[in-house]
Amino acid sequence: MRCLFGHKWVGCRCSKCGKVRDEQHHWDLCKGSCSSCGKLCDVDHDWNGCKCKRCGKTRDENHNWNLCIGKCTICGKKCEEQHDWDGCKCKQCGRTRDEQHDWVDCKCKKCDKTREEQHDWDGCKCKKCDKTRDEQHDWDGCKCKQCGKTRNEQHKWKDYWEDNYKDYWNDRYLRCTVCGKYTPTNQKELAGIAINGETQEIRFVAVNKLNNQELLTDVAINSRDHYIRGLAAKKLTDQTLALQINAEINEISRRHDKERYEQQFYCEKCKQRSFTIKVGGDYYSGTTDYKCSICGDVRTIQTSLGHG
């Protein structure tokens, strides 16, 4: 009477009156029974080797063995590994072992393993296996052309301005064009650059970053660039020494200008030897313009105190 107006089916059983129908069973795996009504299932397994594709049940037969990894690729059952070795390398899976190598000098031609003997060295790099050693480098300044190793010496510095710089002279830094190293922080290294840097701009950046008083004194005394000497002297806390160095620089400059002013040269225009008169020049390129005191012809002379 409860289902007079229709059953309320849940799978194969009515949830109101309990009546069972032979459809929509809840089968408990293949060859099992319905979990709702208990009817036995006559559906057979759909085997894929050792595993049923329908219910997932496994059997200990028809495994798909991968002997190299030692297990069935379908159900995962393990077995003993059985590689097909060709010397040091398995022909089936490519796995290698550290025995029965086929050595050609320092390199196995089957697995590419290298050994620490019989290298064919070309300087610091083996021509067979590309292994490197820390000797016989072919240095190009700070970088080895053979293996790419770098060292902290003989850098090829170039000066750059900081991004969005505000101070044309002070917002600058150095970078090596070979290895990419930036401005050194080591004070001794900066002092060396301040004295021996390739251009005055490079020397300028270095002396600006230098703070050690002993090293600043060394630069102020030993630099051959009088402009850099003056910058170093300006940063000295020993004012007596700074005044002494500046006085020496000024005297050298005065004597140099006097020698240039008073020197005689043969004038190509008037064909006479005359005194010269300083009339101009280029501070950074280190050239000075002199005028013949007889005919007025101007001649440009390279000075030894250039600042470029």
C-alpha cells in the first residue's frame, strides 16, 4: 500500500517497501554480489594481463615484467632485476654500472664516465672529456680563454654612471668588461687602480671610493697623474702632508708650463727658430697650443701631463 502510487527506487531496491528489481544492482566487484539485494553477479573479469580492468583485482599470472626495474608494469609486483648488460650499460633501459667500462684514454665510450688518468691535456682543459685543472691557464686578463675560470687580477675596467645619477662626477662605478666584476670593495685593490688604472676616469672612480688614509697617502705620493694625486691629497686628514703634496704638484705644473713657454722650436712657416707663446690647448687630451713669436703661426704640442 505504501507504494500504491509508485516505488522510490535506490538502485535495485525500493526504499519504501523493500521490493527488489533485477536492474541497477550495486555489484561488489566481478563475480561478486549486489551490496543492496545480495544477488550474485555472473559478470566475468576483464583481464589486462594480471589485472582486471573492470574491478582492479589482480592475479599472479600474465605479468608484464620489466626486468630492468625489477617489477610488473601493470600491478607493481616485484621481481629480481635482470639487466641485459653490454659492459657498463644495459641495452634495454640504459642503466649504467661502475664496471666493465670501455675506456678510450680518460673517457668511457659507452657511458661517458671519466676517470682521473690518461687525460689529453690542452693547457688547463682535457680535449677528450672537457675536465679542467687549475694550472696552465691561457689568461686573457682576468679570464681563462680555455676553461672560463676567472681571477681577481688584470681586470679590464670601464667606468659607468649609476642609473638616474645626479652627480656627474661622483655617481659612477667600475665594471670589468671581461668577467663582469663590479667596483672592488678591497681598499688595496682600489689603490692599485687609482695609481695604474688605464684612463683617468677609471683612476678617478677608484680614488673616490678610497678611504684608507695610508693607501690615500700612497696614491698622493706615487701616482704619475697629478690630478689624481691632488684628489687623494684632498681626502687626507693629515693637512700638513696634503699641503706639502699640493705645493709639489703646483711647482711641477709651474715648472712644466715655464719650460713649455720658454722653449724654442723651428717654425715651418717662417723658417726661423723662435720662442713660443702659450695660447691654448686641451686639458684632457694633454695638448698645448703655442704661437711663433715671429710670424704668429700656431703649433699644437702633446704635453706629458695629459689628463685623458
